[in-house]
Amino acid sequence: MPLLGPVGWPPTGTLAFVIVLGGLTAVEILSWPVAVAIGVGHVLARDHDHRLVREVGETLQEA
């Protein structure tokens, strides 16, 4: 993906997390915006060396 870089299969723990998160959303325990926010936060926390996150951090430091 252009902004995210290469996208492949997530590690087993992350895949299980996404499946459970999707299940909770499917049975309407979580609303989909909350599930998306949790999912994005999980990916960003796991992938702390991500180029996009680093660029955002550098931009915030300059401001």
C-alpha cells in the first residue's frame, strides 16, 4: 500500500485479536468506530518503527 508499505499476514496473536474484535463488532458488543479505533491503535502500538508513524512524530516535533 502506498502510505503503509508492504502489507502481509499479521502475526498469529494479532490475527486472533482481529478475529475477536470483529466478532465483538458482529454481535454488536462494540460499535464499528470503536473497533476500528482499537484496531488501528493495536497496529500502531505493535509496529512502533513504522515509517508513517515516524513521519507524523517528526512533524509534531517541528510544530
